[in-house]
Amino acid sequence: MTTSAQKTVGVIGIGIIGSRIARHLRKAGFDVHVWNRTKKDEPQFADSPADLAKKCSVIEIFVSNDAAVLGAIRQLKPALTKDHLLIIHSTISPETAKEAREEVSETGAHLIDAPFTGSRDAAQNGQLMYYLAGDPADLERAKPFLEASSKGLLLFDRFGDASTVKIATNMVTAAIVQSLSEALAICERFEISPEKFALAVQNNACRSGASDLKLPLIIKRDFEPHFSVANMLKDSNLALELASKFGLELPATSGANKVLAAASAKGWSDRDYAIVSELVRKPE
């Protein structure tokens, strides 16, 4: 029998993704409580993370970066018990994921490393893919909550590996968008229509999910945020930090990182990261 406690869930971080996940959880019949650093017009908005933890034994966390994850955990910590399960969805370093688990384990509570792939529209449609690492019993407990907003779950044996793979896949996506931007700029200089270029990409081996999603937005100059410059810059910084530990050189990631930093410096941090195309198409 499903108890009311098992149908109650907290969501911390009600931004582009978290707000949509909260909606899917409600549609799936869960009793959803939320908290965000800035007040949002959301049902059952808690007074604090600790207040949220008193209401919910399962809490999904969608905050922006490593510091925000650790900050949320430290605010939750006084209210955590052995019955609590935290599901960390932020893209963070594997070291931060392990540090978060250590902090949580001091209370007897449990934690899953659960970054995801899929941006605004995937979240809107309940089509996120979660990368998961944690204790098998915790993963089983989390499954009904994750299935409310996902198309699949990919399990990893070692804690921290889910975060590493999430960073790695974002490296690929950033490089694809940068390459698309440069290729489009060349075609436009030769007065080839962007639509013809897009059709060529669609029928070429270089086609990808990223090109299907981002190239139409680049052509239309539609940079409403699906995944922001700030987030992709943060993730490329994480990738370069991981590479430095092993003396690896990442020229594609380094190049994308520099362009993302330039976009951030222009005040575009909150725009979709596809806006890097503007730095190629209209150089100063």
C-alpha cells in the first residue's frame, strides 16, 4: 500500500527545470512542496529548506552549481533523519557529489547523484534522461519520482560517475553548437541560405540531437533560455578542471569555453548558450 508519506516530495530550485518537474510530479499524483532562494508563486512554498525537510522525506534538488548544492544541503542538514532521501540533479563535479554524500551521511540520511540530460523542452514534456549513482535500495525508492519526468534512467556503479558523464556529454554539446555556429557563418558569408545549410546538416552524418534542437534557434536568433550561457560556461569550466587533474589537453572544450566566457562578458549569461553564434556571425 502506498502511504501519504511515500507520495510526498520536495523540490528545491524552481527555475527553468525544477518548476517543470514539480508540475510533472503533481500530475503523477504526488503531494509536492517547493522551496527556492527567491520567492516564487508556487503552491506549498516552504519557509526554508529545513521546513521543507520536515514535510518531505524525499527531496529533489535543482540548483545551479556546486556551491548552491552544498549550501542547500547545509540548510537541510539540521532537519535530516535516516528516513530522508536527497536526489541531487545539478551538474556538479564528482568531488562535490562525494562531499555532499558525506555531509548527508552524517545525519543518517541518503543521497543519490542524479544529473540529467535534456533542457527546457525535454523537462516540459517529461522526457529527461537521468544518470544515476547511489545505493540500489535508494535508487529503487527514487524510481517512481524520477519516472514522473523521464524517458529513461541510466545507472552507474560508482558514486560520482554520473556527474562525470554529465559533464562529458555537455562537452560534446558545447562543441557541436560552436561548430554549427562557425559553419553557418561561413555559409552566410558565401550567401548560402541558412535554410539550405540546415537541410544539408539534416541529411549529413554530422546531424545530431543538438543540431536538430539548436540550429533552428540559431538561424531565427531565438535565444530564449533552454540551457543558459551561465550553465554551459560552468560545465565547461568543470570539464577543464577535471582534465587538469590528469594533464589532459581539451582544445575543443577550451575553445568553446573561451567563446562562452566572451558571451557571458557581453551580459548574455541568462540567454540560451546558442547565442555564442552571434559572436561568429557578427564579429566586432
